[in-house]
Amino acid sequence: MKNPLHIWGTLILILFLFPVVIQFVPGGPTVKSSNLAKESTYIVYASNVVEEEPAPEVKEATGGDSKVLLYFTHSHEAFEPITKAVAGKVAVSHQTENIVKVGGKLQNQLQFHGIPTDVLPVDNAKEMSSKGIPHSRAYAAIRPHVKQRLGEKEYELIIDLHRDSVGPAKTTMTHEGERFAKVAFVIGTEHPKYKENQAKANRLKQEMEKLVPGITRSFIMKGGAGVDGKYNQDLDPSIMLLELGGIGNTEDELNRTVSVIAQAASTMLSEESPSYAEY
């Protein structure tokens, strides 16, 4: 008769090795890592659950066939609830916790929807500070960088992403029990083709409204004394300036709206270019 300890030891070894052996049996259960990777890279629509990687720097995107370009004229614009949570103090300007980081989430969302997206690798606020350029010259400072990129490559959608300076009463809305940051579209009227920019922006606005009614504000038309009047939109009819939320919007509110922008842009671009249809 075999030693009982020997028998028990053999059984334990078999149980331990079973999960390993079963992976090599034809037809056995497998886990596709690609699916898991995809599921963990996007912001869940209308949810507080967000998985993200920090984006403290402006980084160039990969992919030679990108049809969307994101850039940030006021790259250090920040949101009070976010800076307070991260730095312990309220601030509307921050070197890392700013609109660029939110833009990184938009880039991820666009790419999740099958839209390869470039980010202009320029921290405009940092560059202006090092050169002693005043804040009022921000659009002039970013212009050569945008112009150079557009001379190298064509895009179907170009977004200059900003944070508005107004409070949450004007920049927040609720839909089906969830709070969203509202989006405003700024159009510079001091160039002859501004209506083309407005028409493009209106396409995105309409698609966003289909998803979440009331998520956009009215167009902000700018021209005359005391304003830029062009906002570099004269460089391309596909350039639009988006004011994403305001100083008081929370990270959750911004994340929800980012997912709406990306989904709306995907629909718009898939209709204009069928090869970019959403999966």
C-alpha cells in the first residue's frame, strides 16, 4: 500500500499543473490579450470610471495617415477642481494638469473610434514664457507652428482646444443623471472664408447634440477691436476653436464630454470619408 502522504502529494501536483497544461490542449480556453488591452485604453462613456495614462507633456502622435490634428494655443489653461485635487491649491493655469492633458484623452478616444490623430508637439505657453512673449500674443506665437504642419500634411479636422474662463453655471449640464462640461465654438469673423470654418464646426456641433442634447453652447462670433478676430482659422477651413468646459468643471464632467466629442467627430468624418467609418 502506498504512503498516504505520497498519494496526497501527487494529487496536489496534478491540480497545480492542470491550468498550465490545459492552455496547450487544442480547443482549450484562451485569453486574448488584444481585447483586454483595447478595453482598458478608453474612457467609458458617461461614467466616472476612467483609466488613463498621465500626459504631462505635449507629445507627437504616431501614424502617417492621421486625419485629425489637435493643438493648444493656451496650453497651460487648467481647471480649478483638478489643480486643487492634484496640487492642493486652486489654480487656473498649470504646467502639467492642464488642457493638454485633457487633449491627450481626446486623442485616445478618437483613435479608439478608428480616427488616427496627431498632436502638434508644441507647449506654446512654455515656449512663450522662455521667449518673453506676452499672453496676448499667443495666437501669433502658435501660428508658425500650425502653418508649418499644414504645409506638410492635410487634415480633415483641426481642433484648437481651450478651457473657457466662465464659471460652471454656464459650462455644465445634466443628461440622464450625469453631468457634462458644455462646449462652445469660437469663430473668428475677420477673414473672408470664416463661414466655411463655421459650417465645419456646425457639423460637429450637430453630431454632439444628437448624442447629448444641450451639450453645446451657442457659437461665439469674434471680430472687431480688442479681439484676435481670426484665431488662425484663416489658415484652413477645417480649423475650429473649442472651449471645453470652464474653470470650474470637474475631471469626470470633462471626461464624459471628451467621449462625446470623439464619437461625434467619428460620425462626422465617417460620413465625409467612408474609410474612417467607426468600427
